[in-house]
Amino acid sequence: MKIIHANTDEEIAACFPVMQQLRTHLDLAAFLASVERMKAEGYCLVSLADPDVRAVGGYRKMEMLATGVVLYVDDLVTSAAHRSQGYGKLLLAWLLNEAKNQKCKYLELDSGMNRLDAHRFYERHGLEKAAFHFSTPAEANGHWTS
């Protein structure tokens, strides 16, 4: 079992079947193109293989006035066929160690409101609910006042 940074097109493509379970709107071409663009902005993609890819994480280091330097986890998913076998725990521990190695004050992530199993997983492994995340489409939605 090993965790690697997925850098080549082949390594990134190997992550896709697992990532697609979380990001269902993506096809392989869109995934490859998005990862390449995001890598230019500091995004890193890692995979845990045993021997095939079982879990995938995407993260970036960033600084915010509210928290200082954080390791922000964009994506974290274990293949549905391999959940509850320790892969997610191992990858989350690796990400926390990466946050420490990069001198981050926090490891942070957002999780969809309906992902209750994921919330229980995060809380079981020491993450706490710290904020609400608000979102709206950028196009005019009729709620803006001038």
C-alpha cells in the first residue's frame, strides 16, 4: 500500500474512477483538464493504492486572514467498494502529516450538508465543525441590492 502524488496523465487518470464517485458531474477529459489547470494554482492530487487506487485526495496550501496558513482539502474520497477498511483513515492521516510538514496551522475541508456518513468519519478522526459555508451562483439571482 502506498500514497503517491498523481502527476502524470496516467497517474491522474487512475484516480478518476474513485474521484468520479464524489464528483459525478465530471467525465475523464474534464477531470484531466481541470486537474492540470488547478495544479498551476497549487492543487495536488494524491492516491492511495493497494494495489489499485482505493482512495484519492486533492489539496492545496493557502493562507487566509481568518486562520493563517491552512492545508485545504478540496477532495477526499474512498472507493465505495473499499470503505470502512481503513483507507480513508490512512489518507486523512497522511494529509494531516502533510499539513504539519508544510507548517500549516490547520487542515480544513468543506463537506456537503447531505454527506452525513462523511461528517461522522471526519468527527471520528478529530475534525470539528467550525463554520457554515455559503454559496450562490455568480450570475444574477435576483437577491442582490444596489
